[in-house]
Amino acid sequence: MISTEQTNYRILFSKIATIILLIAVIPIWPYFFYQFLKLAVFGAAAFSVYLYHKEKNTKWMMTMIVIAIIFNPINALYFGHFLWSIVDLVVAFLFYKSPKYHSA
């Protein structure tokens, strides 16, 4: 069982991740921005994994695990800007569509 406060934090982190991912599609940012992006998206996904696990929401938990692996800041994946733009848009959509309320 998760608290309403935890759900509110998950929603906030999902909104922040969505906005940052949409901004990242524009190729004008310095490298530091993309490092921050990876850390922020990884953190939002990892927190969501924890809460979805507590809710026993396996589908969204697995989705967020994949996102956390793609955006992990330790062992980075290297794609070209075009492919990263597609990944950013897909992940932004997933964060936007993720469940807004806990299921209990």
C-alpha cells in the first residue's frame, strides 16, 4: 500500500520527466543538459518502479525498469541524436500515460 503523498510525488516526477524529455528533442542543449536528463529520468523511473512494485502493477513496473535501463547514468547507452529524439518522445509519452493514482 502506498500513500497519497507517494502517489503525488510519482505524478510530479512523471510530469517533470515528460517536460524534460520533450525539451531534449530540440538539439540546442549543451552536453550537461543531457547528463541531467539521464539522471532525472532514471530517478523518476526508479521511484516509479518501487511504487508500482508495492502496488503489484507488473506491467508498469516492467515498463519503468526498461526506461531506467535505457537512461541509466552509470553505464550509458550511445545512440545518435535522431534515435535519442525518438526514444525521448516515446518515453515522454509513457510517462504521460502512466497511471496517475494507485490501485488500492
